[in-house]
Amino acid sequence: MEEYLDEPIFKKIGQIADEMGVSAYVIGGFVRDIFLMRPSKDIDIVVLGSGIDFAEQVGRSLKTQVAFFKNFGTAMLRYEDMEVEFVGARKESYRANSRKPIVEDGTLDDDQKRRDFSINAMALCLNKEHFGELTDPFGGMEDLENRLIRTPLDARETFSDDPLRMMRAIRFASQLNFRIDQAAIDAIVSNKERIAIVSKERITDELNKIILSPIPSVGFNYLFDTGLLHIIFPQMAELYGVELINGRGHKDNFYHTLEVLDNIALQTNDLWLRWAAILHDIAKPATKRFEAKQGWTFHGHEDRGARMVPKIFGQLKLPLNEKMKLVQKLVLLHLRPIVLAQDVVTDSAVRRLLFDAGEDIEGLMMLCHADVTTKNEYKKKRYRQNFELVQQKLKDVEERDQIRNWQPPITGKDIMLTFGLAEGKEVGIIKNQIREAILEGEIRNEREEALRFMIEKGVALGLKVVDDTH
Ligand code: CTP
């Protein structure tokens, strides 16, 4: 394994360990990622002895500052582009109501046992005599080969020690497209309520990593099947299920949402576009109706869904900023391109879409493309063809009319000066008429035409031109 430890810092740490007469190992995610061929800059070092004293010595030798976290018994330094964390090998036990362990010194084996998964418990020795030797007591290598997430100890103990690990198990499975060992799945099911002692921020961190994984449905299926999703994000779990009335069912909105999410994940790594996919149909359960003629309908789910977004973001401690606004907007508009694509695509409908979506038109189009999950090949082909047409028209119309960053060619001030008006109702009416005329294609998006149109409309309202120099 020596070839994987070619950074000079590893030899240096080994040398200091030899001088101090202690054993030092690189452990955890860094070792796992070597075998997954995902080079990492986060290095965890475990020493048999005091991590703090050891880090102090390494810092002195590398002439680098060390940050000490005495409460946790850990220390950290940055060296070149690496972040190196030091900890003494520990034996830990946990209290039932807290994630904070009671810590005692331990052996390497004690330390490895208390880690979350076999693939995260492998250690490489850094002392000269055994440099690069792998210690893998729980079959981490084999689990990597079999693509399996498994805990070193009885899974019930590992998860009950630190319930965040239930989320981590699912997150690693999703990021790596691994299976979770059945015993671990069972332990999540029986410990799931303990997720309540984990902070919302940390849960959401893991959730976001699941969302950003290559096939996010891998993680969401585990979240749903174990029942964790019902606790951490009940609105999404409620999408599940098909109701039948008079032999007529609707599609299962949970699995549809997962398909849309996987589809959009093929197109973008943007977390917020992926969130928009998760939330686009979130109000379907709340708006579901059965109507004798039409069957199942979800009228207004886009509007209601957009209104649900702030509460969900608040609940999950997601940022209540412009990212949330973007998600809201996409949820609100998600049906528009599809409705457009089903009909004759007129220029004015395209201009309106551009006007409403503005800078977010590409994201909206991606979401819409991802939303076509019909299994009927004929329908799918037709949608996609119309969709291409909408894309083309969007391009043409934007080139011609520049609607996406639309600024009115005539300002309220122009209107007031022209007609000698104070601020008031008329100004608003004329402004709207100009915007509508541009969107409808009655006039071009340009000042001269808009001025003429403004005068015409003002006169029709009974106003007099007092200044036509604008
Ligand atoms: N660890 C653990 N239980 C946790 C968190 C971490 O046992 N709840 C251990 C694992 O051995 C893990 C190591 O601490 O490999 C480092 O944790 P962290 O940096 O959070 O994760 P990584 O495994 O490095 O993975 P990633 O960087 O993808 O989060």
C-alpha cells in the first residue's frame, strides 16, 4: 500500500511517531477513498497515545500552526492543500440521550470498533517498520468489493451510539451505489426514532449529500423503506401510494418524484434544481380530487406547492434566501412548458414564459424535461418533439425580443412627464398595457414603438399630452 502514501507528510508523521515511541495510523475516509480511487485531502490520523501531544510535535516539525480542540481531544493542522486531524485512539461509550460520548484511551482495535462502517474503519500504519501496512479487522476491503455498507459491531449498537450514522449509511449507499447490509437496515428500522436527538442541520447535510449523489433514488428508497423519511421529511413520504376509485387510479407520486429527481440528476449537479424536482409535486396529496368525468385531478398543486416551500425549507433548516425563491418559482412554473408543448406553440405564449421565468428559464426547462416519465413511448416521443420545438422557439424569441431580462422600455416617469400626471392608477394601467402588448407581440420590445403606443393608450384614457419630448 506504500504507493498510496506518497505524500511526504506521511513519512514525516511516521518518523515523529517513531521518535516519540508511539504508533500512528491514517484511518477512515482517506483510506476508503484510496481504494475507491477518489483522491482526498482530508486526512485523519489516529495515535496510540495523546493525539494532542503528537499533533503539537508534528506542528513544530512542519513549522505549521496547530488548532487544538481540547474538549474533543483532537487537533488539526493544514499542510499544503491537506487538512490533517489528529486524535488519540479511543474507546467510547455513549449515553442514551446524547450523541456526546464518554471517552477513554484505547487500542487501535477499540478505535476501529467504534467507527461507523467497515469501509470507514481501515487503517494504514505510518511507523517506519510497518509503513503502509493495512489493518482491516472488519473486512472493509471485502465490503468495498461487494459494494456493501456494514457496521463493525452489532448494527443496533453502532446506530444507537450515534443515530446520525443511520443517515450516513444511506448517504454512503447512495453516493457509492452500494447495498446496505440487511442487519443494518433492520437496525435502522428499529432505531429510527432516535434520529430525533440529531440536529436538523446535520440531518439535512446528509440529505443534501443523498440528493447530490449520482442516482439519488438509491438513498431515497432506503429512507422511505426504513421509515426515516416519514420522520425527517413527512411531506415527501406522503407522496407515496395509489388510490383507486371506480377502478381508476392515479400514478404513485412518490416514485414519479424519484424518477424526476434521477432524471434531473443526469442533467445537473445543482442542488437547488434537484430540490425543485423533489418538491415539484409536493402538494399533490393536498390537492387531490376525484371527479366523475375527469377522474383524478390535482388542480392548483403547482401554486399550493410553491406556497409549501418556505415551511419545508424552514423545517429542514435549508436557507430561506434566493435559493428558496428559485425553488418556489420552479415549483410554481413547472407545468408551463409542458402545457405549452402540448398545444400550438405561439410566440406570445413563449414570450410570457420567458417573462415569468426570466434568468431561470434553463432550470425550468430542465425540470420539465425531467418531468416526462410516461411509459407510453408514443406519448413520450410526442412530448419530447414538442419540447424541442419550445426550446427552439425560446431561442428565437429571446434573440429577437430579449424578454428574459425584461426592463420596460418606458418607465413610469416617462408616462407621468408625458401626460403631466402624479403617481397613480393611470400610470399603472398604461404600464401594464405596454407590457401586455409586448408580450402579445402587438408591438416590438423597443422604445419608439412603445412611446407611440403609450400616447395612443393615454389619449384613449382621456389624458392629454403635455410634453412629447420623451
Ligand atoms: N465516523 C464515525 N461516525 C460518524 C462520523 C465519522 O465513525 N458519525 C468516522 C468514520 O471512520 C469516518 C471518519 O470518522 O471515516 C471521518 O468522518 P467524516 O470526515 O465525517 O467522513 P468521511 O468518512 O471522511 O466521509 P466524507 O468526507 O464523505 O463525509
